Amino acid sequence: MPRSVNSVASRARRKKVIKQAKGYFGRRKNVWTIAKNAVDKAMQYSYRDRRAKKRNFRSLWITRINAGARQHGMSYSKFMGQLKANDIELNRKVLADLAMNHPEAFKAIVEKVK
């Protein structure tokens, strides 16, 4: 009995990887063994960096809140402590947006917690 290899599924798998490698430089975009490795590595990076992105944004928001709070004579840690003490539940993303784009609203929040 002849061996069955299901070349249809194999071809589909390879086409999927080659399609994912679109835009890569050199043989990374069209040679199966090289493209497979490049796509695997890219997927590892994207998984890792989806988590790192959350850390980076939180860091950015903290920096912006700190800058806004210091303009009104308060440090970031004191400001956040006072927010918690006064039961103001605004997250860092919203506070950073207020500090950047709506300074008068941010000033009102700082005055309320002082």
C-alpha cells in the first residue's frame, strides 16, 4: 500500500507561514526553512512585547502625572496617596490624559486633594 503524505495540508501550512513572513528582507520572506524560523522568532517577540507594552504605558502615565503634580507643588507619591485617602477613583491613564490635555481639570483635582 502506498504511503499517504497529505501534501495538501503540508502546502497550506507552508503557505500560511510564507504569508506571515510577507515584508521580511531577503530569503526570510520566501524560503520555507528560513521563513519558519523568522516567523517563530517574530511571534515570540510579539508575545513578549504585548506584555512589555503594558509596563511601558504605565511608566509613561506615571511620568506625566508626576510632571503635572509637581507643577502644583506636589510629588507623585503624595498626590496618589491623597487621591486614595479622598476616595477619588481615577486610574493613571485618565489622570495622565488630564495632566497632558486638560491642565485646568487636573489642577482642580490637585486642589481638591490638597
